Amino acid sequence: MMASVFDQRKILILFFGSFLAFFVFFPDVVFGQDSQVNVSVQANIQAWQATSTPPNPPGGGGGGGGGVVVPPSPSAKVIFIGRAYPNAIITLLRNDAVAATFLADGSGSFRREVTGIPGGNHNFGFWAQDSEGRKSVTLSFSVSILPDATTTVSGIFISPTIDVSPVQVEKGKTVDLAGQAFPESQLKIFISSKEIIKDATTSQQGKWGYKLNTLVLEEGEHHARAKALFGEGEQSSFSQTLSFLVLRKGAMICKGADLNFDNKINIVDFSILLYFWGQKTPGNACADINFDGIVSIVDFSIMMYWWTS
């Protein structure tokens, strides 16, 4: 008799122990609560996944089989929220393929929903084109998407666009830097090879500009890039890096692959290029079209790209 009671107690202990373990490790199934996933990749990401509890058996009381739970579709929805430039054309990439093209609003902000994305890890990218046709760099990040969930990716901040003019200038003259960024943000402009940082602000249309005096720069090639800062601690990635050349006063200002300055790029320019082929300090400095220190196949390739007749 005592052995029988002991066996019953063991069965009860195992039953309640199993239930307690299920409660601890699978609370969402017991209570049907939402689950939240936070991921940090240059954006704030939250994913909410709904779980279902079995419906009450029909008829209220009777024992026997409850209702059948039909699982929802495995696809997910992703909401992207970020900053660009007013009315910018934005391209969204998913796994290196174009997933959507859309416009930012007049304030430069954007919000885009994409549905039907399967669960799993995905690589997303954003780039924007401003009102002058200039393009940003691509902002890329990875997100783990839960099936049957809505994932919100916020804090996306697309880099400014940038343009440099002229690309060759005598020392002491100015180089115009310009582009677009999120309206009324602060611009940090970085100049190298000599490390110089300049400040600029964007207008309500997101346009920015800065006149760089080259007197403080050494003769030779330099590079410019920019990033935008907004609010408390928000900042974009860097823009494209563009180069420009500072020449000594009185130096010849080249016109790209047009080596004889006749506004054509043809066999005459090709002949000049061949004459100085392989030279590191050619008599015609413009023959080194990309200014890398030698007349080579790279200069020939540039000339072929711009060939006119």
C-alpha cells in the first residue's frame, strides 16, 4: 500500500515539474505575449512577433478536442524610417537587388514599408540621388527578420552628396564644395592629404556649400568628403570622396583627355599621349591624365572613355 502511494507521488512530482519547466522556458506559448528583438546596426531595429493561443472549445464545456490553430503566413513586413534630402530619389536594395525606388518627402524624411519578406538574415542598402543628380554612397546593414513579424528599422541617415569644382586650381584660388544633406543639419567637411576640417550648414532645402581657400594646401592632389550631423548625436556616414589638384601659380590647367585644347578628344590627343608614354615627368604635364605620376594604360583608358572622333 505504501509503495503504491509513493509511486503516485512520484507521478505527481514529475507532472508538475514538467509543467513548471514548460512555463519557465516557453512563457509566450502559455500567455500568448508579444516577443521583442532588438538589433543594433547603424539603426534601431525592433521586431514584434505575435503568438496565438488555442481558441476555446466550441460549446463552452465538454471535454474533447479543441479548435485547430491555423498558422499565419510566414512572410514578414519591414518598415524603414530615416533621413535623406527633400524630394530625394531613394533606392532600397535587398540582398544586392533593387527592392524599391521612392521619394523622400519635402522635409527630407522618409518612411517605407516592404511586405512579403521571408524570415531570416537579409542585407539591406540605401542610396539617394539629390536634385542635381548627385548620388550618395550606399548605406548598408544586415537585419535578422522574424517570420510573421513587423520589423521597424529607424535611425537611417543617408550620407550627404558632394561635388568639387574645379578639379584643378592654382594655389591660392578657391575650390567650391557643394551638395545636399538633411535640411538644417551641420556639415563637417574633411580635407586631406593635409588634415583640415571645415564647417558648413544646410539650408531648408538641404543644400550646402563651402569655398575652400587653397592657400593653406600644398601643391598636389587632395581629397574632400563630408558627413552630416543632426540633433543630439545623430550623424550620417561619409559622403563620396572626391579629389582635386592644387597647382603652382602659372601652371598649365589641363582639360582632361583633351591634350591639345581643341575641345575634341581624337587621334591628335592619342599621338601626344604616345609621345610621352611611360614618362614620370612628361613635358606636357596633362598627358598624365589622372595625375598618378606616370603616363600609362590608365591614362589611355580615360582617353578612350571620353573619345569624341
